[in-house]
Amino acid sequence: MTEDFDVKLVEHAKYYRPAAEYKNNSWIGDYKKAYDRFQKDPELFWSGIAKDLEWIRPWDTVLDWNYPYAKWFVNAKLNITANCLDRHVKSDRRNKAALIWRGEDGAERVYTYQQLLTEVMRFANGLKKLGVQKGDRVCIYMPMIPEQVIAMLACARIGAVHSVVFAGFGMTALNMRITDAEAKIVITSDISIRRGKAIPLITIVQEAIDNAPSVEHVIIHRRRKDQPVTIRADFELDFYGIMEDVPAICEPEVMDAEDPLFILYTSGSTGTPKGVLHTCAGYMVGTYYTSKYVFDLKERDIYWCTADPGWITGHSYIVYGPLAVGATVFLSELTPDYPDAGIWWKLIEEQRINVFYTAPTAIRTFMKLGEVWPNKYDLSSLRVIGSVGEPLNPEAFEWYYKVIGKDRCPIVDTWWQTETGMQMITTMIGEPMRPGFAGKAIPGVEVDVVDKDGTSVRPGTGGFLVVKKPWPAMLRTVYKNDERYRKYWETIKGCYAAGDLAVKGKDGNIMVIGRADDIIIVAGHNIGTAEVESALVSHHAVAESAVIGKPDTLKGNLIKAFVILRVGNTPSDKLTSDLIYHVRVTLGPIAVPHEIEYVDKLPKTRSGKIMRRVLKAKELGIDPGDISTLDE
Ligand code: WTA
């Protein structure tokens, strides 16, 4: 693989240097000095950051590391919402906008810190009235509206563990997540609105809870005024209904540093998604620190992250991190292409956004549409622009830098994962940026590129991306599956194996290439090949299937499925659209195959494992590599 990478290394050995105004811009100041300070005493480094925040009881020790189990801020007591809300309400930020929301229909809602706290406390008391207690799991399946954020914070307020499921997931995917977490409550909306159309969520929820005995109540936020969904008394409750007749004040639950904060499911290499579990203190400190210093958020900034709060990016960089900092967060329900391809840039102009965080797939889509759209609007308020979710290829970097950042704004290309909870690698503001490379480990984090034995690769070569030391926001386990957790730390000796392939440049910068396992990243969303395969096989006409990712210039990858039909079925366009519909309903629109090919046989090892690598090589016309295990 090295040859391939070297080509890229030579081609893009160019640096972009930040303007003078960005040098030593933040507290971090000089990257190298901050990094040295961290390496000299990691615990002192992290406790210095944690001291900015409010604790009910301080910690005894910063880190208790019992490989591969970490406890951070041992014995400390806190509540993350006291830091995201009350801390600001007690200060001059009380009347500052915490959340500015823009709906598809043009509606705008603004919540000050005080107003957001008031809503969160009422909803939290509503949950309490329903019997929700500390440690209970609550599933949130909602569109990008303020109520989604309120529901998350209300859970955290009372110590309930939220499991947010992105509203683009289908019925089976939702059912799996509800049952695995044994959620007591499901919070949803009647509809989500996308590109002017209402998409019913409640019908998906009603089917998804059919086989979910843990669910005691469904709380419905009703957006539709014309035909409001009817509510089954007792079982189904109204979102604002439960906020009536409850006390206005809800004191934050006293949480231990290591109490669970939330579960978030992510695709794995088996058919069942992994419930990544994050805990209170370390996650709070990690997301606070990175929001503040990676984005260099300033008091008067308006910050926009285009992700959905239903993904980790939204958890960490729409909700918890920026609110812990006391920032003003802009949240928009609008897709980048509706009503036209200028809408995001129009919003930046209107809101005077200062810090903007989006995904490479969106950047590449805009590149294709041309500069005319962003050039119609005044983007001069932008100061920092960020990227996350997949590699930001050099062409996209250059376009983003020039057309959106006007050759002035630093780009923070942030590498991290649902599992890491916080940003891990980027080019800190003020440092020279190298297109194609995410950058270096941020102060507080130690990463490397290694071979399968854990030996550091030579600079200029590729290998596996690993994290070498525990970090505060790291996942603590995979819910009800600790063995899968241990695998992260046991695959490559002595480190956390991220599952990504990367190249280490001679200058220490890291270029992330993509996944090393059976996860396909489509438009920034992780999709397990096994999940799509089992969805296809659950259709009555399908005997077997194998799924691969095909590189795509816009979406990063597209899903291609190879399907063997059961006897008595014949390939047809009608069957193809039936299969696509079936995947759409079970897993959701994000997992739908772009292409289905009917085959009689699939390449397998003698032990019967499908060799997707062989299918992929054939599809792309490249060398399949070692096929000695292939069964003829
Ligand atoms: C990929 C999203 C290259 C990577 C926060 C990782 C990236 C997976 C980058 C995690 C980046 C994320 N450059 N690749 N800047 N950011 N990835 O869990 O493959 O949805 O392992 O978390 O996305 O995806 P997840």
C-alpha cells in the first residue's frame, strides 16, 4: 500500500500558513509548547482544564488506568447540565442566546441560557413524573429541532441515559437500538421535515416498539397542526403535555464522574450495532476543551455545526461541548440543497456565523455545483471553518479554503470517532495546514501509525491509526458487550486501534485514508456491510448477499450489493426496486444500495467467510492481493 500513498505525499507537499492574526490565537498558544506541557505531565494538563468547570465534589485522582479500563476524575461528583446551563445562568451569560434554531419553513426560535434551562428543567420533571430514574435508558428519535436538544439535556439533568437514534434510521434499526438498550421511554416527533416534505416518524416508532417490551411510554412532540396524531392515553404522551403541572425547578442529579451519560449506537463489523457508552466527567472535560481550543470559540461567536444532534458530532459539538463553553449555537433543519444550493451560505450571511463545522461530502457537493452559490453571499463573518467525518481530500480542502474561507480562515480538519467522544487529531489554529492531512494529535492526546504488531511505522509510510494513551472522553465500554470493548485495546498490543488506515508524513502530520474493516462511510455516515447484508437477506427472495463500498467523488463511497436469489426468484428491475425499498424501510435511507448485482456465487474462504476484498478488487479492476484462502 505504500506506493500508492507516496504519490499523494509528493503531490500535496504544500502548506497553507495562517495569517498573522491567527498565530498564538488561543490559550493553547504555541502548539509545540502546549504539547510538551501535556507530555511532561498528562494528568496535570487535564486537571488544569477540568478546573475551569464546576464540580459538586472534586476528584481524588485524575486518572486510574487499569488497562484497558480507565476512570477519569475519580470520585468527583458533577452534573454536565449544571455546566452547560446553570453555570452560565449564574453569570453574565444568562441572557445570551444559547440556541438559535431555523426550521425548514423559515421559522426561527431563540433560546437564551435561562430559557433553555427552564425548558430542560420542566421536561426533566415531566420525565420524573413518569417514573424515569437515574440510570434508566431513554431513546430519542427526533428531527433537528430544539426539543431534541431539550430532551437530551433533560435526561442528563436527572441522570437518565439517553440513546439518540438519528431520525433517518428505519424501523428495524430503531427496534434493535431500543431493545438492546432496553429503553423505558421513546421520545419522538410526529414528523420530520425534509426538502419541504413531511416524513412521518411516529408510524416508524409505532412499528419499532411492537417487539420492544421495555417501552413503557412514547412521548410525542406534535409539529403537525392540521392533522395532529392521536394519542393513546397513558401509553402515548404529549411532549409539552408532560411539562404541565410540574415544578419549575429541577435540581441537577448528583452524578459520579464515571456514571453513564449516554449510549450512542455505531456500526460495527457484525450485523448488530455497538452501543458506545460515554460517562459524565471525562466526556464533559474532553468536549469542553476541544470546543474551546480546537474551534477557538470566542465569547461573541455564533457557531454552526451542520451535523444532526443524533450523531456523535452533534452530541459533542452541537450540544455538550459548545454549551459547556457558553457559546451561541446555531441549529438548522435545512438540507444544503433546499430550497436551493445557496441556502447554507445565505444562513451564514444572515446569522453572521463565525465558526462553521461541516462534512467533506457537503463540501464536495458544493464544489460540483460551483462557486456561484457561495459567491452570492457575504461570508466575511467566518473566522474558522472545520471538517469532520471522512478524509478531506486536497482538492476539497483547497476549494473550502479558497471559496468559503477566502484564503484567510484556518481549516480544522478534525479526525475522531463516536468511540473517542472528542476530537483527537487536527491542525490547531495558528499551525501550518497541509491539505490531505488531518494534522497532529491535539495536546492531551497521543496517536501513532503502527504496523499490526504495534511498531511505529517509518515516517512517510502507512499503517493502522492508534491512540497510545487513555483520554478523558474515551468510550468506557460497549453496552452489554464488554468483550467488544476490549477488542479495541487488544487488536494491536498496547494501544487503542481506531480501525482506520493512515499515513504518517515526515513532518508528523497524519493523513487518514479510510476504514481498515468492514465499515463503509457513505456521505460521512458509518454503515456496516453486515447490517446491509442482513437487511437484504431478511427479504424473502434473497438467499445470500455481500456488500462493498465503491469510491465515489461526492459521497466518499457508494454501497454496492451482490445478491444470490433463492430458487424460484428471477432478477428484474421490479425486484431491484423492491429490495431497495426493503432496505430503506428496515435500515433507513442512508443505507440503501446504489447498485444491486445478481450473482450465482460469492467468493468465500474455505471456512465460508465472504471475501468482500475480492469482490471489491474485481469491481474496481485492481489486484485482489492474497487469495490463497479463496475456496474454488
Ligand atoms: C472517519 C465521526 C478522515 C474515520 C466523528 C473514523 C475521518 C470514522 C475524519 C468515525 C477525518 C472521521 N478524516 N476520516 N477528519 N473524521 N473520520 O464514529 O474513518 O461517525 O474512524 O465519528 O469516520 O465515524 P463516526
